Amino acid sequence: MTKLYGAGEAQVAALRGVSVELAQGEFTAIMGPSGSGKSTLMHCLAGLDAVTAGDVFVGDLQVNGMSDKELTRMRRSQIGFIFQQFNLLPTLTAEENILLPLSIAGRKPSKDWFDRVIDTVGLAGRLAHRPTELSGGQQQRVACARALVSQPEVIFADEPTGNLDSTSGTEVLKFLQYSVRTLGQTIVMVTHDPNAASYSDRVVFLADGQIVDELREPTADTVLDMMRKIDVQARVA
Ligand SMILES: Nc1ncnc2c1ncn2[C@@H]1O[C@H](COP(=O)(O)OP(=O)(O)OP(=O)(O)O)[C@@H](O)[C@H]1O
Ligand SMILES: [Mg+2]
């Protein structure tokens, strides 16, 4: 994938020949310095932004070249999103927020699956509450449940713990890890935090629009070492 923004003197190459396969049923973290292209990569993979060159597939679906209508349909049925700012609707209850994407798509979850997701996120007693009546961690768990309930092919999370204290952040990360291990969900998470990345199965490191390294079964320490190494390489280059 290549992604160029702007033209002429002001042109920025946000992705410069990125080739990556993100396995089904795996929890992948994407790391790299600010401006290295993490959000751009996520947006191109999720069909929120178009690549300038290259091909993007979600399962068997070719994302590049889709019409706006096809992209909307694909995002609704195949993809779940979790953002740093929760993005819950304040006038809806937790349950209504969780079911909103499905109801927009005119679908209903199976009762069993809904109950399992609610049970997994630990929100059973909170379904009638509005976002303002929930803690940050609970709000983000509502957002996780909303992403999971449609059983998407892949969930993309951009800094999902960026606005949370470490206790709530850990709850959300454990939940994401659990949903991969027991529900077989596929998750791709952008993060700056070595501790957050340590909950993933694989960390892909970006620098200046290119993949420069990766780690499997990361720990916070091995991630931190890799971040230092990439930082040193960037200064030498
Ligand atoms: N819409 C845009 N128009 C022009 N340039 C853009 C646009 N979006 C991103 N860029 C540029 O592309 C590069 C990669 O940006 P991106 O947002 O993907 O970085 P990031 O790794 O997510 O950074 P951060 O950690 O700060 O969120 C940066 O140089 C950025 O300025
Ligand atoms: Mg970003």
C-alpha cells in the first residue's frame, strides 16, 4: 500500500510500500512514532480512506476500488470500530448504544450472542444506564460490546485505552485479549503504550510510513527495547 496526501511541495507519503497480512483470530498491535502512519494504515485497511496504490483485502473482499455504497455496506457488516473517545451517543442507554450499528443495518443479534457479549464485557447490571452515568472504563467496554455484537470479520481500535486510567485500561485490554482467545475475534489495535501492546499476539512496528520490524508474543519490556532501537535507527538515518 502507498498512501500520499496532498500534492506538489506539500505532498506527504504517509504509507510507503506497506505490505502486511493480519491473521484471522489474532490480536495485532500497530506501534510507531507519532506521524509514522499508524492511523493512516488503519483507515486504509478499514475502507475509511482510499490507498493511492496497492490492494487491500478484508477476508475475500477487495476494499480498494469499491463504490461508496459498497464501502458503507462492508464497514457495517464486516468491521467494528473502537475509538479513543468512546463515541457513544449520550441520549441512548448502554444497551441501545450497543445495538445501534445492528439496528442501522436492519439486523438483530441472536439472544445467545448478545448475552455472551454482555457477560464477557461485564456490563449486565449497567445496560439501562446512559454514558454519563458510567465510568470511562465502563463506557469503553460499552464501545467494545458495540463493536463485538455484530461479529465483524475484524475490529479496528485506535488508541482504545488512550483516555483511560491504568486500571480501566487494563480491564479493556484484558477484555480485548479474551475476545480474541475465546470468541475467536480478530483485532487490530493502534497504541503508543508498550504495556497495552503486551496484551496482543503480535506487534507490527511502523516508522516513516514503512514496516520496520515486528514482535511475536510481546512483553512490555521487549516492546520497549524495540521502540528504543527504532528510535536510534531513526536518529542515525
Ligand atoms: N488528511 C491528511 N492530510 C494530509 N496529511 C495527512 C493527513 N492525515 C495524515 N497525514 C500525514 O500523514 C502522516 C501519517 O499520519 P498518521 O495520522 O497516520 O500518523 P500516526 O502514526 O497515526 O500518528 P499519531 O501517533 O500522532 O496518531 C503524517 O505525516 C501526517 O501529517
Ligand atoms: Mg494516529
